[in-house]
Amino acid sequence: MTDKERIEAIQQKAKRDSYQLALLSFIGVFGFLIAWQAAVLAGWLPSRYVPMPTQIIKLFFVKITDPTPDGAVLGVHILGSLQVVLTGFLLAIIIGIPLGLLMGWYRGFDRFMSPIFEILRPIPPVSWIPITIIWMGVGLKAKGFIVFFSAFVPCVINAYTGIRQTSQVLIDFSKTCGASNFEIFYKIGIPSSMVMTFAGIRVALGNSWATLVAAEMLAASVGLGFMIQQDRMFARPDIIILGIVVIGAIGVFLTFILKKVENKVLKWRLTQ
Amino acid sequence: MDSQKIKLELENISQSYIVDNKVTDAVIDISFSVKDSEFLVILGPGRCGKTVLLNMIAGLEKPVSGRILLNGEEIKGSDRRIGMVFQKLALMPWKTVMGNVEFGLKIQGKDKKTRQEISQKFINLVGLQGFEKSYPHQLSGGMKQRVGIARAYASSPEILLMDEPFGQLDAQTRYAMQNEILRIWETEKRTIIFVTNNIEEALYLADRIILLSKFPAHVKEIYEINLPRPRDTMDPEFLKLRKIISENTDLAL
Amino acid sequence: MNKPVIVQSEAERRAKNIRRAYAILPVISLSLLTALWFYASSSKGSNFPSPLDIWNRYLLFLEKPIRGLSLLGHIWASLKRVFIALGVAWLIGISFGILIGWNKKANALFGPIFTAIRSVPPLAWVPLVTMWFGTGEFPQILIVFIGAIMPVVVNTQVGISNVYQIYLNVGKIFNASPKQVLFEIAIPSALDAIFAGLRTSTSAGWMVVLAAEMLGGKSGVGFLITRGMDSGDYALCLLSMICIGLVGAFLAIATITLERIICPWTVKKSS
């Protein structure tokens, strides 16, 4: 075989393989949906409790304009949730990452903050909800604080771990160049910690979204978590499932955007 | 006068890879034969393709053209009669020394008693008796390589391939291991194909040296080394050969 | 002969003093925190319980069980749910993770659905699960199971699909069959990734069980919190929170110890 033929043969094979895998994924997803639809139609799953995929799709378009029975249209719920989660998440990054970086670098600061931190860390964010409600009442402030806290912890921990991992060789080298401690912190420590820090941000995003849903279920008047909780009261499994799908979709969307930002900032990283 | 049997034969072996939709040659038309029970050294500058060559003999890669014949028959893919000792850590960290050495036998399906007996023999041969229950992370670099050698020997291969096995060791350990491998080879004679980029090591160990060019590799020269063992690195004959080979070696910058 | 006198240089003395100063800092911060707590609970109009209130509540609890269970009883109720859910989640999760990590076709077939389900926070399932199965033990365990199985599958999959090529080469040299490669090489080498998944799933499971109980349970530490909240018994809330933190820390330590026992070859650096 000539070289050209070899290259073409390999390319063809790669294309065929990826088509095959894509087909399998397609079958996986659609097979699941079709099996679901069929099960409800055939009566194997009770239609009172389990709506069909087609019903849910129809409902999506209805709910965009219909505020019953939970008090608001879909768009309002989505916005309500997004508002809170983004505020809490961004605040957590702005406060948490510098805190973690400083704690990782300056030993005195670390000794001061870590006992407090170690005590607060094992307490799951969800159990802070009642305390926060006692303290701040029911409302935006409480929800925001809980979301903030659940995102705050991983940001701090990962920034801390990330900067602690800074290569000692680089630090020593900078010292021989005459850099001050702060300069080394700023120019070497912080960039070195970026990979771990971003991993922490990813976890923080997942945490905030999950905690928000929980917080809304416990104490809110609008938002996706509230929506699905309410609809349990009203025995509307179709809206619940719609809500679940929307929650999942938004979660994926936010993660996707974060990934794009991460790839841009960490362009120099070796990709596997 | 060459009355020795030919163990392994490489006929016109070539390898190339497709990188960024372009064909890059790695090994070009290599042919040589390996005699039974000889210590053959393949010497080449860094990154010239010697590992690729060894991988093809081991069956880890398929050559783009050419044939490999073991005892006169063509072999395809990895053959149990060819064993390999790797350079970088290929010991399984989750297994003890005994567990690692008996690995090949376990794959072959031998029962526990037989496995342990055979493995113990080779653990003793490489001088690691007493360490059967240790884990790799508890061993030094030289000891780890000895486990690798014992593991390769344990499944009774006819040919042993060694891919720069002492490359990661410090100088003292390296010299000690060179003597070790010669002692092991004298005790349990097998055909050994040993790859290195170090001229002294090659001259110290080899019956014959195959000198490869720089990347992409082809055979530059084959040297017969008839010095008696143990060899003296300060011997004028040794140094003369060293000069000849060194001048013939391509630099790999 | 006189014993040699050790003289310290200026720099060494300075370093020692700085270290001494550092050692006091944690004490300062904790004292500040406690002082803040006392202040917050004693200022006018505050219904925030003081540490003394909490201690008293604890003693009261010892005398009067809530809903028939002592404090330890509630803790055990929560733990039981977590253990059952974790047991099943680990079994199914590791098996499924190995399947989709090892077999590309299985990954293509099942991967997308799994990723979709994974993107939904476990608690979002609560309304649906409670609508279908009520508020008994099973739905709560089910929700914990959903929350716990995700990290196990993800970590296992990553571990199995990223076996070092050199180990696979060793398998090839010895002519190992694919099944042998999976069980003798891939799975052992993935064990530390699998354990990372188990550790994450333990803390995730603990978090989810509390939330599930808060949303509709009749026993357990999460239930205690909601009970305290509803009846204005804030000391109970805080007491429960402290217990939650302690048990959470204990679970984390237990999982790490489990890993050390099963994988004696891992030399772990402390985080």
C-alpha cells in the first residue's frame, strides 16, 4: 500500500468507528425514551404517576405561558433560580479563592483560619439551611448564603491545595532572582494553582446548583426547586419531571460554559 | 565457522507512523539474525527507534513490512517464547515480589504450588531471596529491575528482550547490575537481546553489537566482540573498540 | 569536661519566636469564634442558642427521647440508611463503572443516559420519589443511593479507562486474555481511583440523607433539624448540626482507613 492509501485507510476506519459509536449513543437515548413511552402506553407503568415523554414535551410549551398550579410560568422559575445561584457562586469565587490562596501561602494566616475551617468543613451545606433561616429568615438572603457557603468550601480547599503544590524548584529559582515573597506568591504561586483551583470551581458550581434546588424546596416562593416541590402537593408528576429535566439541562449548560472559560484561561495545560 | 544455530531472524523490518496525516518513518529496512544463547546488544543514540524495533520483536507493534522468524517460523504478534524486561517501572505496584514474578505463570494457568516453586527459583537466582513478600515501592531501583528480570525468566522464554533496563539507575547500581545480568545469563543461558544507548555498557556485555543510526533507524554496522569476560574497561583492546564505535555513532541532537 | 553550649544564631532565634507566635494563632481564632458565639446568642432579641443552651438541650435529650428515639437512636437511623444505600451503590456503581470504562461500545450505549441522570442534583428527585413511594424508609434510601452512586461510577470509569499503557504491555507480552487483563491488571490498577469515588460517595451520601430526612422523614438527624426548626427549638437544631459534623468527619476517616487496609501498597501523602 502506498503512503497515501494507508493514510486514507486509517481515516476511513476512524470515521467508521466514530459513526458506529454515535449510532450506539443514539440508540441508547432513543431506545430509553421509546421504551418509556411504550411502557406507559401499554399500561406497565401507571399513567397517573408516570407521564409519557411526549406529554412532557407538550407540557414544556404549555408551561412557558401557564402559571398554574405553582404560581409562575417556567421562565420566571428559571430566572429566579439562576439569579440566586449565580450570585452565590460568584461571591464564593471572589471571596473563597483569594482566601484559599492566602491561606496556602502565608503560614500565619493559615494557622489562624484553619481551625475554624476544619470545624465548618464536615458540616454539609444542606444542614446549614435551618440555622441560616433562624438567623436570616426565609428569603433571598438565606438562600443566597447557603448557595454561597456550599460553593465557598471547595473553592477555598482547592485554591489552598493548589498553591501548596507550587514547585519548590520554581520558588527557589525566583528567590535567587531576588523576588519578594509577595511577588513569588503573585507571579508563581497563583498561576501554578490554577488547574486545581478550576477543579474546585467546577465542584463549587455543581454544589451551588444542587444546594440551591434543596434550599428552594425547603423555603422559597419561586424557583425550579420550589416548583417541583409544589407540584408534588398538586400531584402533577408531569411538571415535576419537566422540572427535573430543566434542572439537569441548566446544570449541564452552566458546566459547559465553565468548561469553555477554563479552556481559555488554561490554554497552556497539557491535554490528555 | 559459524556453527551456532540461528534463533531469531529479522527480514527487512520497517515501521512508520501516521502523524498529522503524514507518514513518518521510524525504522527503515532492518535485517539481522540472532544466534542461539548469544548476548546481542542493539546500540543506538537516544530516540533513534530502538524501542520501536524491540516492540516489534515483542509483538507489541506490528511492522509495516518485513518478517520476523523464530526458530525458522514466522511469528505474528506477541509470542510466549519471547519475554521482555522494561526500562520504566513495569512492576505492578499492587502485587508483592512473588506476585509479580509469578504473573506470567498465573496467566498461563499454572497451579499455585508450581508457580511458587518456579518463581522462588528465579527470585533466588536474581538474589532477592527474603523479599518475596515486599511491595515494589519498598525496593530500590536495582532491586526492582531484578524483579523484572526474574519475572521475565519465570515464564521460561527462549529469548529475553531488555529495553534499556538499567537506564534509570545511578552509576554504581548500573555497574553492579551489569555484572548481575552477566552472572544470571551464565547461570541460565538464554538468548538475550539488550538495547542500550551507552557504548561502555554495550561493550561490557555484548557478544555482538548492532549499531543503529539516528532516527529513523537503520543498521549502520554489526560488530563482533571477541574479548574474554569479565571485561576490563581499561583494556587497550576495549578502548580501541570503544573509539571505533564512538566515531561511527551518529549524534542525536 | 563541660557540656558543649548550644548557641543559636540571630536567624534561628527569630525563626523560633515566629514559630511560637504561630502556635498561638489557632487558639486566638478559636477563642474569637467562641466569643462571637456567646455575643450573638446573648445580644438582645436574639433567639440564637448559646453553647450553654446546647449543652442543656443535650442533657434534656438524654432524658426525653424524641419520637421514641434517643439522640444516638436518631444518629443510627440516619447512618443505617446511609450504609444500606452505600452498600448497594458501591456494588452496582463499581460494576457499572467497570463496564462503561472498559468497553467503548457499552460506554456509547449507556453513557449519555447516565450523564443526563448525573446532571440532576440528587435532591431534585425527592418530590418525584416521594410521590411514587411515599415517605417511608425505601424512598429515602433510594434518594441516598442516587446521590451516592454517581461519584462511584464516574471515578471507576476514569480509573479503568486510564490504565497505564505499560501495564497493558506487560499483559500483552505474557499473552493474557482480555478477561485476564481486566481482572489482573485493569481493576487493581484502578483501585485508587475507585476508592476516591467511594470516599466522595460517602460524604455525598451523608449529605443527601440529611436533606432527604429534612424533606419528609420521621427519624434521623435531618428530621431532628426540621423538628427543631418547626417548633422553635433552635438549640436542638444546633445540637443536631454539631452531631452531623462529627459523624461526617468520622465517616470520612473510616473510609480512608478502609482504603489503607485494602490497598497496603498505596503510599498516601497527607492532604
